[in-house]
Amino acid sequence: MTTEERSGRPRVVVGVDGSAPALDAVRWAAEDAVRHGLPLRLVHACATPPLRHHRSTAVASDSLDLLIDRGRQFLREAVAFAVHVCPGLETEQDLRVGQPAEVLLDAAAGARMLVTGSRGLGGFRDLLLGSVSSAVSDHATCPVVVVRSPALGGPPRWDGPVVVGVDGTPASEAAVAVAFEEASLRGAVLVAVHTWSDVAFSGMWMTLPLIVDWDVVAAEEAHLLDERMAGWQEKYPDVEVRRVVRRDRPVRALLDVAQDAALLVVGSRGHHDYAGLGLGSTSRALLHSACCPVAVVRPHH
Ligand SMILES: Nc1ncnc2c1ncn2[C@@H]1O[C@H](COP(=O)(O)OP(=O)(O)OP(=O)(O)O)[C@@H](O)[C@H]1O
Ligand SMILES: [Mg+2]
């Protein structure tokens, strides 16, 4: 049983590596935690550098001490920032030695949410998603929020709509649950996006209108979205829901609708639920390209 389960109060957990994107993640996580009335756990993993490929080479203990001191400093700065952004926030610091993704996954067991920056201190300038964020969004059992700040700079906006991708699968049902909760908490509009084909409609597919009545299909798909939202709207009557139904690829539609979003929420997998695979292609593409924070939610989290 985790600490969270014992105390009955889950944490919001955020990964801190001393980088500016991680501080954006801390700001997002602090605001989310304070609105939920939950503590924020700030975690730093001291990873000893791999000195040689394929062999473990111990680092001198003095070097490890230096890394630990540096990690403590990162955590102190991040806590000060979180409390500055959200006075009264309850915080915990958690410093562990180990590989960052493994440490974060372990620290987030039973958490309400695990939050990371889209990038960290790492080397390759043009990467859109760092390896730690990528690994935790592949493997975490709790929802993961990867915080990407707007391309024009400044922190992610808090007051935009919450956008959710709905495809009717169990993972998207779990995403809808998180999206309603977040929209209700923020007093935000919830935009539910349902697209009903990821086939590229070009070339020979353009002959299909001869045999398919797209208006009928569109009406059926709109009805499906209504059905998916009905129970949730009863549970959250305060949340204003807007529906978007398109014959489009989900990635393109979601990127388009989420341009001004405060949060984009998607399930970890869609219809192609091959056992053993990590994220579906839509979720993965959105993590790489959305210019707002993205939440990835697993079914039955
Ligand atoms: N050592 C760490 N301890 C805690 N959280 C971390 C650590 N490293 C990364 N993170 C979290 O993951 C986020 C993304 O960092 P990540 O390491 O994935 O990107 P990167 O450093 O740009 O790329 P890479 O490390 O793959 O070269 C950070 O903003 C932070 O939230
Ligand atoms: Mg890194």
C-alpha cells in the first residue's frame, strides 16, 4: 500500500531537474494541487552519468555527493517557486538516486497525477520531447501531464478551455473523466472533439461519396459523442460543453481545436489497442507537437 493510499490523500507529483521547462511544470502542478487541496510532491532523481556504454562504472562517492547537493538545491529552488506562485501550498521534497524515469514512476505510484516539463536540461536543442517525459508518459499508471509552454514564451495559460479527444474507447472514457474534473475545477469550457476517420480522404477514397452518405455518418457520430458526454454532464452540470465532430484525422483536429487550450486531455490508446504497446500514435504525436500542456490518461487509473 502506498503512502497515498494509507493517508487517503493522493499527491500531485512533479519532476524537477533544474531546467526552465521543469519550473513551468512546477507552476502548473502547484496550481493544480492547490485547487484540488492536495499536497505537491517535488521529486528529483540524481542520475549518475553512464561513463561507459554497456558497463557500469561506479562514480566516485564525492561526485555523487556533489550531484546530491545540486539536486537538493534544485528542489529548494523549485519549492520556493511553487510556494511563491501558490502561497499556502503544502509541499514535500523527494530526492532519490536512480534513473529519472524509474524514480518518477516509482514516486508517482498512487498519485493523482505526474507532471513533467516537455524538455529538461538535456542536450539536443531541437527535440520537442525529452526522453524522461516520453518514458513516463509511456509507462505511468496514473495520468501524466507534459507541460509545454507557448511558442511565444511565458508560462502555459491557465484560463483557456480544456479540450478532450473522445473516441469511445475505455481510455478515452478515462480521459473524459479527467477533463470534466479539470474543467469544473477551473471554471473552464470543455471542448469535446470527436473525429471519426483517420483515413486520408484523397485519391481513390474520393470515390466513396458515391456509396457512403456522409451526412448520415456525421449524424451517427454526433449522436455517439452525445451519448458519451451525457452521464458526465449530469455529474458536472456546472461545466459548459462544446462539441466538435469532424471527419478528420484526430491529431490534426485536436491540434487545431487546442491552439488556445489550457489543457488537452487524451487517452493513452485508441481503437488499435495492441497489448504490450505503449502510447497510441495520436497521443504520441500530440505530446510531440501540441503547444499546450497535454494530459495522457490510462483506462482505470
Ligand atoms: N533527474 C530528473 N529528476 C526529476 N525529474 C526529471 C529529471 N530529468 C527530467 N525530469 C523531468 O522530465 C522533464 C523532461 O526532461 P527530459 O530529461 O525528458 O528532457 P531533456 O533533458 O530535454 O532530454 P534528455 O534528458 O532526453 O536529453 C523535465 O522538465 C522534468 O520535469
Ligand atoms: Mg534530461
